[in-house]
Amino acid sequence: MNEKTVRAISVEKVDVVKKVMLEKPKLRDYEVLFKVHYVSLCTIEQRVYKGKRDYGYPFLGGHENVGEIVEVGNGVVGFEKGDYAVFTFNYCNQCESCQSGRGTQCEYQKEQLPKIDFDGSIVGGAMSEYIAVPAWQLIKIDAEKDQLSSFALTEPLACCIHSIEKAAVQFGDTVLIVGFGIMGWIHLQLAKMRGAVVIVSEGDEKRRSFAQEEGADFVINPLEVGRLESRIAEITHKKGVTLIVNTVANPDIWDQLFTLLDTQGKILAYSSQDRKKPAQVDMGAAHSKEIQIIGTVNPTVHDNLKATKLIAAKKIVMERMIDSVFDYEEAKEAFDHACLPTVYRVLIQF
Ligand SMILES: [Zn+2]
Ligand SMILES: [Zn+2]
């Protein structure tokens, strides 16, 4: 057995994060050895840590990442030692979904070789300082070392690029964003780039004033009874909005959201929802008003590529979403901090 020299962060069980040492992965053909510089704590890691999502323990997360190529395997083209890159998550690039540009529905997500030898479940894997990544899952980035951290948020940006493109937002559309967490913030930036009038609905006062600062055209507190309906009616002259982006996992708001849509309006099911509590919606209204319900999950490789270009060109300043950066040594503190309400993204640096 090789010596265990790779630092990693494992969620051992609910509320327990442990620093562990793993064996350095051996490169297979068409892979690179990837050194993780920053990994971001997405909702998946937070939910596993808090026992709200079950992938089995111990758990090695980390799909929002940025790092450096330190070794290049046999057959790899286009990458060199020293290149900075992000790796995209779980595309086999061999199935019909991947090959037809629908990689969010890759048919072999579970069959892929592990990126590191870890006795537990792996989602992403960038909670380990070194991993072996197939070359087709990598995107080379054009970054100075001091800008690297913002590229750790490539994946969440790519998720929102995927959803905004699916909804085909047009100049002059009225877009209602429900919830102003990081996903609400990114949707606001992207919808504005597309020339939309953007309304944010958010219950938290601090987040509401942040939405205002960040360029929302209108900000509404949905917790005031009747306020959301009356403001949308005023803003849209009783027509309703063109698009709703729902970033909130609450089954009870769907029916109300449907009533806020214009005829031929669209509603994006962005947030994951509790499958045990299906939402009630008026499908008769969906029929007669010709409403489109659009599901969206994850990004494709192409969406990730677009995200890296937007970050590199500073079209969207992801630093604003980084609440704090913790050192590997303070992994437990990082998880606790990330789980506080109203904190945006927390990064860990290796
Ligand atoms: Zn994520
Ligand atoms: Zn595939």
C-alpha cells in the first residue's frame, strides 16, 4: 500500500467533519492529476452535514472547485502541467444524452471510476486535495493566481446559465425571482444581462436590501399578506410576469406563483423539491393560459465553459458571493459557518 499523503475532508456523520489522509490516485490513461486549490460548500455538502440529505456516510463532497493540473496522463491532449482548470461533474461523454448536448441527464453518472480511493460515497470529490480527472471533464481557465477563488463558483453560475437559456429570457421580459440566496443573485445578474426587468421576492430584510443594491428593479417582501400579488399587478399593469424563477423549496407557494404569470408565461422549477410533498398547482390555468413549466437541473459542460468565460471577463463578479475562505485546517469551522442562515458561499482552501 502507498503512503497516505493526500489531505481530504470527510463528513463522517451528521455534524461531524474529519480531516483524513488518502492515497494519492494513480493516473489512468486520458486522466490528469488535479490539485484542488479551492472547493466551495454547496447546499449538497451542507445538507449532508446536517443530515437533510442521505448519500451515505462517510461522504466526500466537492463539485464546485478550481485547481491546477500537476500531471498529465497518457493520451491527454490540450492540457499541460501548470494549467489552471475547473472540473465538471459526472459527464461520461459517451452516452446519447452527453453526445447530444443533454449532459445534465447523463445515463452513466453512477458508473464512473472514482476520482480518488475513498471508503465511502463521493459526490464531486474536490474535498480531496488531489484527484484523478478524465480530461474530457476539465475546462482550462484563463486566470491569474489571485483570481482563482472566483472560478470555484463556476458550477453554480453554469447551473443558472442553463436555466436562463432554457427559459429563453428576452429583452423587456418581466422576471420574478423567488428567493435571494446565491441562486437568486446569479439569476438576477444573468436576467439583467438579457435585458429583463427583474423583480425579487425575498422574506429576509438583509437580503432584500442586498437585492436592491445588486440591481433588482423591484424588491418585494412576500411575507406581508397580499403584498406580492398587489405589487406584481401594479408593476405589470395587471398582466402578470413573463417568467418566474423559483429558487425556493417550499411546496406551498407553487399555486400562488401560477396566479402571478402572464398568459403564455413560463415558470422555472429551479430549486429541488421534497418529493414526499408534491406541490398543488392549477393545471386548468396552465392549460387555458398556455403556461410553460420548465424543469432545470445542473449544467452541461458547455454551460460550464460559458460560465468560465463570464468570470474571466469579469462580466459577473463572483467574488461578491464569497462570504469567506477557510483554510483546510479549519474545515469544521467552514462547514458550521456555511450552514448559518443568510451566509452566501464559503470556500475551503487547500
Ligand atoms: Zn453546486
Ligand atoms: Zn453520459
